[in-house]
Amino acid sequence: MGVGHSSPSSCSVDSLCITAFIAQPKTSSFSNSNRQKSLFPTKKHSPFAVLKIGTLNCARVAGEMEIEKGIAAAGKPIVDLHGIDDGLIQKIVYDALVWSSLHGLVVGDRNDQRSGKLPGVGMVHAPIALLPTSFPESHWKQACELAPIFNELIDRVSLDGKFLQDSLARTKKVDAFTSRLLDIHSKILEMNKKEEIRLGLHRSDYMLDEKTKLLLQIEFNTISSSFAGLGCLVTDLHRTLLSDYGEDLGLDSKRIPGNTATGQFAEALAKAWTEYNNPRLTFKEYTLMVLVFLQPLKLKNAICMTSIGFLGITYNVKTIRKTLTEIDSEGQLLPDGTFLVYVSSYYCIECGQAVAVVYFRAGYAPTDYPSESEWRARLLMEQSSAIKCPSISYHLAGTKKIQQELAKPNVLERFLESKEDIAKLRKCFAGLWSLVDSEITKKAIEKPELFVMKPQREGGVENRVFGPTSGNNIYGDDVKETLLRLQKEGSEEDAAYILMQRIFPAASPTFLIRDGICHKDHAISELGVYSAYLRNKESVIMNDQCGYLMRTKVSSSNEGGVAAGFAVLDSIYLT
């Protein structure tokens, strides 16, 4: 998230403190008089009771929030939050926290120093919206329809090495990270190496502009499209809550679309593994997938790797996790292109195992390459015959500069033949410009609130750090100051940025839960649609929309990374 904004609400934010809870047996030797009275009315037959610890100051979720005039239907809450009984809200919040604990809707607790060091230690429920957010069904169908078209576009762009190199040539001069990626890409081109099997697990992010009522794309992610696992879980949570409380709220759980991102991502990875056909290896010898994990290994957000768990359970595909640093020391490239990783097992202290698929959970930010070791590892894998998700060309095709280039007149026609598909893509394009456009730069200086400056960076920093961060994008007066500074310096640093139209979605009152505390505030949302693309030479094996991710943030926040503390996970309620 990051390009949307609504004016902050003037209303106060009330909080609902959630106490710790313990499982309560159905039968107990304690008399009723000895039991602590529950702070929350629990549902009938619920096996959970609240353990009251000390004196807790639990504020009521109360106070009227004035809904801004002129909010479109898409921005209205699915239910009048002012009219919901406080006791009912307490019950729903309590059940939501219990469900999250039981079903793994959890992340690392940034307040626990042990978190991220040992699996399962220092966990807390993921930041979530208590109820789903309304979203027009017509725009939902539009986003789903766009997914396979964008997949095909990215695949074709990835095959045009000259387009990628030329489009990013100026950026290469001022952005060291992009320069290194382009160097690897150049070496692959010089080898005349063909990626015959291409796998992409993508996410296209959108916001619904309040004024134009258009669904506008924010960005297209081609590497480490995170939160698929958590997104599926929060959808299941909201469906469960509406099944239990829908009659009280006047809501239908069937209006929440199913979310199959986890299973379909696993299916795509498994199909890629099947397509890998190394003639020098037997079937059993390459039943391996390597996961390039965070640098150094972090476990705080490992739950979003749920798709990987399905590989072993459903498809009997073995997986291992390695950092880029480990691959540099433990990886080997054979003369025929086979990529080996040395692992220890019960049968062999150091066995070289062939890798069929490399899935990158890291590698999209400069901080993932602290030394030359990591760059050597990336090049080694790119030179191999293993299927990369993504390949270096797919990675570059997802950069902000390429997004801006594709929005230029007549560029889509270079890659797509269907006029209908081209029209559908252009309809969702927000305004995108290079800073060499003096006219648009002048407008951005005059009215900076209407623009966002975006660097050639994935939103990885805010999506990986479990604590507040400033993010990468530039907003408001900072846009004006940055542009004036770049003009004064007269350098080519402007090539490291693009300008984007700022999208203004409607804000609506929402219940947001973080660290066991429920807040009510005005919020805006961003829809991410997952998709999978698998191609072997001329045969398209898979090109599907694969579920979604809804992120909701307080409307006064510019950045919206869930892990950063600005946003919560959400689902959609079709209206």
C-alpha cells in the first residue's frame, strides 16, 4: 500500500483491551462461586473462558464517528458500526482472537526478543480487521479478469531483453541495486540462455478511486508476493465470524469470496517441479525445491510460506530453505547446468542434491545482498537450469520503471495483440510519468498532494520489518522538496524515481485489531490479486487468478505495509 490517502478523521479513537484467556474444560471441580467472571460474554458451549489478570482498564468501543459526506458505496461500512451493541463487539473480538490462535493466524511478536529466533516462540495474532470491508462485485470481477492478462504481459516483457535493458539504462546509472540486477541479466543474455520453463507467482495491487470510481493499479509484484497464507486465513476467519454472527449483524458469509491463494500457489510450484525434466537425473534425484529465505534467516513471518507446506503434504515434494549466503558456499553448478545444493541427511553427511525449482522469498531489496557472496549466489542460480521463481528477467519486469514504461502510448501493442486485452489493462493504469517530463514535474511541484514519488524499490522494507518504518514512497510536501532538490543538483538521480498519480479511495469506519487491542478508526483499503503463470516453451500449463489479499490501513497513514504496523489484514464483502 502507499499511494492512497484520505484526510484523517477528527474523531477520537477508542480502544477495547482484550485480556488473556485459557482453555476451560467442559467439566471442572471448581464451584461456580470460585470461578472468575468472564469479561466477555462467550458463546454457548464455547470451551474458552477469560482469565482475569489484575485490574484491567478496558475502554468501551464507543463514540460516534462522523462518516464523510459524499462517500461512495464502495467506501461505506458493510454494517452500521455505531448501532452494534458493545457486548456483541466484545464477543466477536474474543472469538476472533481465539480463532486466530487455534488456526495459525499469527506472526512474530515484535515486542518479544525471542521472536524470529525459534519457530513458534514469541507469536501474536496477526493484525486484522474485525469484519470484512465492502467492495463492489463488478470491480472484484474486473480485478480477477485482469490477472491472466497481466501474467501474459509480464511473460512477454521478460523475453524482450533489449526492452528491459534500454528502459532501465538511466536508472542503472544512479541505482546501484538495479545496476547489479541488470549486470546479471546481461550475463544471461550473453550466454544466450533460454528460460524454457517460466514460473511466476504474482500479485497485482489496486485501489478504488473515490472520484472516478475506477479500479487503478498501484503496482505489480513479481518477486516474493507475500501474505498469501495469512490472506487465506483471514478470509476463513471472517467467513466463520459471519456464519456465527451474521444474523445479528445482518450479513451473509457467502458474500465473502473464497480465497485459494495458498493451494493454487502450491499447485503452481508442484507443476513446475513436474515440468522440470533433467535427462541425467532420475525422478527421485530431483525431488527437491530450494527456498531462498531472508538474510539472515527470519521466522517472524514464516506463516506466509504456507504454500510450501502443501508441497510436502499434498504433492510429496521435498523442500529445503537456504539463504543466499549459504547457497554461495553450498551450491554448485555442473557443466550441464544442473544446480546442486549440498545438504546433510541421515544417509549422507554432505550430499549434493539437484534443485528443480528455486523460489525467492528474499532477494528483492539491497539489504538482502550485504556482500559479494549473495550476488555470486544469485548469479549461480540464474546460470543454472533450475526453474527460478522469479527469473532475473521476471524480476526486472516487475520494477516501477517498467510499469511506467508500459503505461506509455503504443507500448502495450509491442507485447500484446488483443485490442480488447490492451483496453482492459489501460483502463486500470493510474497516471505514471518519468521525471524527465518537465511539464508533469512542474505540476507535481505546484500540487505535490496529487502525486507520489516512487523509487525503484519493492515495498519489501515495510513488509519485512515488524515495527513502524517510514517506507520508501515520497508524499506531500516531501515530493515538492525532493523535486526541487533534484532540479537544483542537476544530477541524473531523478532516474531512480517515477511519478505516480495519487489515488484517493473512500474512507470508512472500521474495527482494527492489533496486539489484542481493538480500535475503531477511519480506514482505506487496497486489494491485491494473486495469480500464477507456468509456461513450458509454447505450452501454457497454468495462467490463473489465485485468490487475493486485502489490506486496510488508517486513512491518515501514507504507507500500508502490514508488517510495518500501518495496516491490518482484511477480506472483502461483495456489494
